[in-house]
Amino acid sequence: VIDTSLPRGREEHLICLRVGATLRVLRSCGVTHTAAGMGPGDHLCWTYDDRDSLPAVAVEFLAEGIARREKVLYFSSGSADPREEISALGAVDDLIESGVLGAHLLPSVATPGKAIDIAEQDSAWTGMLTEALDAGFTGVRVFVDSTPLTRTPEQHDAFLRWEQHFDRRMTEMPFTGVCAFSSRELGIEAATALARVHPLVRDPAVSFRLFAGDDGALVLTGEVGAEDSLALEQLFERLPDTGEAVAVDVGDLRFIAHQGLLALDRHAATTGRVVTLRHASKVVRRLSELLALQSIQIEGRP
Amino acid sequence: MSMNPPDYVHTALVYRTDSELLDTVVPFAQDALAADEPVVAAFGDGTTAMLREALGEQNGLIYFAGSMSGLRPATSLRNFRSLFEQLLADGAPSFRAVGEVPHPGIGSAWDPWFRYEAAATRVLEDLAGWSMCCYDERSTPDEVLDDVALTHPYLTAPGSSPQANERFEPAERLVSSRPAPLDPLEEHPPALELLDPTPAAARRAVAQLAEGTGIDPSDVADFLVAASEAVTNATLHGRAPVELQAWSTRDRLVVCVRDRGAGPVNPLAGLDPVRRATLGGFGLWLIEQLCSQVGYRYDEHGFTVRLTAGGPPQP
């Protein structure tokens, strides 16, 4: 099982599993301007300024799920009736009645200020997926504006961990998700931090991303500048418990400043975790040698 | 020759004939070998052959194949330092190195090797050993000989032992007061000018410029990291505005990054593999390892670092 990339548009790639002679699409990654065309495993961060623009994005995304015979869910952060917001789906009440669609106001189902409980959420979502599959659906598709869940620093921290945890789940089970966050309400820095743990992002200014790849590995992609090294280290500190070893595919990484490599090496040294960079380019291998990195393992491109 | 060096003795020999060279280097090596001190000889092919004839193959005598002219000064310093450390770690009480340093008389620009000579005294100062840099007066330009006298704390006259050199000047001041000579490309209008670029913007613009050259893609990848490090350094440690200028030909790329600050606190940061981290000098140190040539200018406009990919300028 290896991964490779197929070009899909200018910035988008597909991450694939090679199973025998065939390639199975695991998920897409990149910068996108649309929530259309997503499939199981796809996880998009939709940062926005204008909340009124969200329902149209959700409708297009959810309609494709209904066509794929998925159970679809809409969580709004507003105060208006969520069924009204997505009325363009058509026959919303019937869809809800038949169990195809769920439409909820997030503030009414979440406790304000409470940090997300990862174990509780994980069992709720995987339970829901099992039920949906048992009921004949092909998967679960969710559009959620999570802004109200990430307002305080504690909430933000817990939510980042949750995103990283659930991103891995999405490569194991047929989930498709769009996570919306208001940059205006959360601030650019917090919104960017959340975007970094998604394989697909809307904001082209998100410099690098770290997300789940195949075979338990992580994928680090984009560009890690000197100014990003602290953020990278913080993401590694919040990684879900992956055991003693973590493999990071850097085959698509366009650039990493030496501060980023030092940060990863420091993380490996202080946690005792075996961090392996896979598919490292010649320049990454050269930098690691020049920096005399002691704790991370570097594997080159085959 | 008997002398107990305090730690590292960096000396130069200027000779006029091959026999002057042999009369000095052969006893210098024999004395060391007799005391179980390893000897490293790093000369070009001709002189190496001559030394082999005089000294033969002996236990503890290491001939360094080829000359240093194909290497970067920073790489040479790093390699020599780790070789010397290894010899001492293996139990040698001390070591001796003899060799020749590239200069225009043997086909290399002098500015990088001037910095090498200045920095060597400092970079190797904690190692118990001697190095003797040998210059053939017949082929060495006068301005190089002047610098040899400024960069070596000891001088060795042919056939005698090293003597303290009164003209020696500490490396930091020497290096910061010597601007890199202009690259011929710098006399032309730049192909690219960026004001206060982000490192990412600088990488993209220089990558685009590099596409028009025939430089090896892996050298270009190294060069982009260096250009990025230069902009990051100027932004983090220098003073705004930061200006980037770049020139290209079919086989060369030159990038100058200038800020209005006074430059690195330690002008040797880029050449020093030991103190690089504590000085925050990783950036400059990597730049020195990743470019084919690096030059510095400290002047009334601020601090400029010039990076070159590809070969030396064609005359």
C-alpha cells in the first residue's frame, strides 16, 4: 500500500491507495473554491466572513450526498430555523421525516463554553454511521458550522484535537464533511489553525496542512515557513494518541524551513516518539543532514 | 621544530621553490609522525605527488585527494573540523595539517577563501593541532599574500618554525570590513526586484527566474532554501525595508538580499559549525552550504548577503 498523487485541478490532488494493480481514491487534498464534488473521506474546512453565504454551499454539498444515498446532516450556527435555511434542497420536511436529513441549530444541541469531549463525540458519530449503514445508507455526510464550539482557548484546543481525531476516522469510515468556521468571529489565527488539520481548505493563505493519510500515516503538505514552525510543533503536540511511532508523508511538501525540521526533531526528542518523514525530497534530506537532526528518521523518495 | 601549541596553531608558509616547500613541510610532517600525531596533507595533484615521493606511505599520514578548489569554504571548514575531531577522539594527542588554499593563481575567486582563512583561526581554536597553509609565491597574487599575513596568527619562514605574527587581525573585524567584490551581473539592471517580500514570495519569484536557466534542478532547490533563509534572516534580525534583487544568465543565478541593519552580530556565523546554533546562525550557515558562492557587504546602506548558484562568472 503506497500513496501517490493524481493531479486534479491546479492545487488539488487525490491521495490514493494502490490495491494490487488498481488505485482506490482515499481522499482529495488541496485548495478548493467549492464544496461540490466531494466523496467519502473528503474533509473540507470552509472559513467564511459572511454567514449568509453558507446555506447555499451546504445545499449543493448535501444534495450531492442525497444523490449518493448518504444520510446527510446540517448543523447551523444561526438562530433561524435551519430547515428554512436549506429549503432549496426541496421537500425538506419529507427528507427529515424519512430519516435522510437532519437539520439542527448547533447552539441548541451544544453547551455554550463547554469543550468538546472527544470520546463522547467519537462514539456518537461512529454509532450514527453504523446505524445509517444498517438502514441502507452508503455513508454519512455532514455540514457543520462549528464556530460556536471553538470560542474559548480551551474549546479551541479541544476542538483541534477532535478535528485531528475525526480526520483519521474519515479515512476509515464513509464520512464526508465540511467544517465551517467564521474567521471574523474566531480571528484569522484561530481559523487558520483549524484549517491546517483539514486535507481540503477554502483559504489559499493556509500555508501548510497536516492530515490523515493512508496506512496510519500523516500527510504534511504546502509550505512550512520559519514563521509556521511553532504552529507545526503545536499540531504535533495535539496529535491523537498514535502510539510510539508516527510516519509523516512529505512527498508533496513544497518547502520546509530549517526551523520546521528542528521543531519536528525536538518533538521526537522530547516525546520519545519515533517520527519518520517519508518520501523526503533531496533538499529535505540534505537539510536534515546539515542540521545533524538526531531524533527524526528520514526516508527518501523511492 | 619544537613548540607546544596552546591549542590550535594556524600558520602560513610562503615559499618560492619546490625545495623550500619540501624543506619545511617534510620535517613538519616527520616530527609529528614520530610523536604519533596524525598528519593530513591536502594539496593539488602535482604537489601531492611530490610529497608522496618524499614521505611515502606512512601510518598516520593521510593524503587528501585533489585540492579544495571544487569545495565550498563552509564545507571545507565543516569537513576539516569533523576530521580533526575524529582524529583527536581516536586518541591522537594532536594533529597536523598541511595544504594549499584556493586563490585566483590556481583558478578560484579569493573572497570566499579569504573568509575561510580568517574564520579557520576561530572555528578550530579549541582543537589541539596545527595547520600550515602553503602559498607558492610564484603563482599567488600580491593582494592574496597581504591577506595571508592578516589571517594567520603565526607565520613560518621556509625551513624554520612558526613565529607569532604581529600583522594578524581578529577574524570578526577583518571579515566585516571587507565587502565582497561586485559580481559582473550586479552592474546590470536586475531581472527581479522585490521590496519587503515574504520568504514564500521570494521563493516563488526566484523559482520563476530559475526556470529560464539550465541550472540543475536539485541545485535550484537548494538555492531556493538559501534565498528563503536570507529573506527570513533579514526580516527577523535586520531592519526594514528588505530589498531583494536577482539576476540570471543561462548558467548562473545571483540574488542579493539587503536590509538596513548592521548585519549579524558574529560575521563568522555562516562559517562556524560549532557556534552556529547558539548564535542563531543556522540560517547563514545553511546559506553557506547550499549556494555555490556567498558574499557579504556591510556598508552605510546596511547589510547585504549575495547568493550565487551555478559556476563563477565567465570572463
